Amino acid sequence: MDTLPQSMKAVVIGKHGDSSVLRLETRHPLPVMNETDVLVKVDYAGVNFVDTYQRSGLYPVKLPLQVGREGAGTIVDIGSNVPHSYGLQVGNRVAVFTQGTTAEYVSAPAESVMVLSPSVSTEHGAAIMLQGLTAWTIVQDAHKVEQGQTILVQAAAGGTGGMLVQMCKHLGATVIGTVSTPKKAEIAKKHGCDHVILYKDNDVQEEWGWRGYLSRRPSLHEEKGTLVSYGNSSGAVSSFRVLDLSKKNVKLVRPTLANYIMDRDEFVLRSQQLLDLVASGVVRPELGGEYHLGEVAQAQDDLTAQKTTGKLLIKIQT
């Protein structure tokens, strides 16, 4: 095991509020490992909307809280009770899905850690463990995307949306993407969108049907489609009546990633499939910006202000 420092840098929230409540602690205690944890020296952490939900109080969390839900780095210590079958060793480059990754070190449950192959960069490892897994479980579990289907993806130039587009194309679907600007439209096309709608210039609901999913084209009428609602970046859904679903026999699904990867086997299945897609180049996470530990507030503000495309990362080690 590497000689560990007495303390570390970490970004913490001590109270709910806007991005000004984020604070960089330069002498934060190192994480306390459980016997089923691995200690990871973090190279990159992902920036996600869930970070802003935790910070604002939309998602209840116990404070103070170390920021970040995904990251990648190197294992520097392994708990005494980590199963050998997990294949985790000191020195492995790994991706982690756990709380507190926006710090120099994180103690992660071994069941939520995946070894990265040489063909997957640490940056990409940090970029896919939340948004990537969210996208992959949406197209595999929430709604099984198959050859010949037509899928509409909102925010098709974003981190999750961009990967959804690539995955749906890989699975044989025709993909319609919505974006806010012509620049983002070009990015969505690069992801593989067959059609792109500028939603600020066009009424998506008017053009494509109920809540932007079902087209007025006969092909989509016949599908009796599925609406998958995830995240809260556009605000909470309000004034919704279940009876509205009957107008076109729409199925409504509101998944959350954690419920699809509740045990190690489920997590490994979907994570390894995703990592293989990245390694083979089928899914290419677009890295939209890199920030330092002292710039986490700026990264979150840029994300929520729709100033970015692709995946935002925090570079931990300097």
C-alpha cells in the first residue's frame, strides 16, 4: 500500500443552497474504510445533475456531505473482507460508483467498483459510471430498444443524451434528438441522430405528440410507445394525470439507476457491457469540459445553465 497522507482535499457541502455553499477543504480527514471497501486515489470525478439536487436539498441527504457520485482512479488499499472473486487488486485502475468522489481519496464499497481495461481511459471511466449506466439501463431495462424502433431523445447533445443516442443507434433504432441551439444540433448529429429538432424554435409536443414522445407519424402511432422519464434537470413533472396515458396507450416508466444495479451481479453485468461498448468505440463519451477541485461550483453552474455539451469532469490530481 502507498504511504497515505494525513489529510486530503475534498469538496463538501455543509448546508443546502446554491453553488456558493460548496467548500473546498484542504485538510479533510481521509475516508474511514470498512472491511468490504477499497480505497481509491481519485484522478477524475464526474459532474452530474444529482450533485446539484443533493446540494439544493431536492434529494434529501445527511449533511455534511462529500460531493460526487462517480469517479475513476487507482486502488491503494483493499478491505480485509473484499471477496477475491471481485478481482480487485492494489494498483488496479478502476471506475467507481459511490458517494464522495470529488476528493483526492474515496472509500468505495467493493461491489460498486469495476476494473478498467487498458483500452478505456481514466477520464472515460469517470465519465460513464452514472450517466453511462443510467443510459444503458434505460435502453436495456426501462425500455428494451430494438431494431426498427423510433426513439426520441431529449437533450441529445448532453452527457446522458449523447450516450443514449449512440446506444439506440447501436441497437438498431431510428433516433430523433432535441437540442436548444444549432451548435448542439451538430453535436447531436455527430452522436448519430437521424433527425434533430431545435426545441426553442419548434414546439416538440405539437410536432411529435404527447409530451414530446409519440409522433403523429403512423409508424409511431402503431407502436403505442413508452415514455421514459428520468432525472429532474427540466424541473419536477406537475399537473400530470394518469388518464392522459390512455389517449395513445402510452406506457410511462420513471426508473432510477440504483434499482437496476442493486446487487453485485446486476452491477457487473450492466457495467461490463457498458465498458465493452466504450472499449470497442461503439459508445464514445464526449468530454465537454475539465475543471479543477476549486472550480466545482463553476462546473455545476455551467451544467445547470445549459452552457455545456458532453460530460464535465473534475481533475483531482495535479
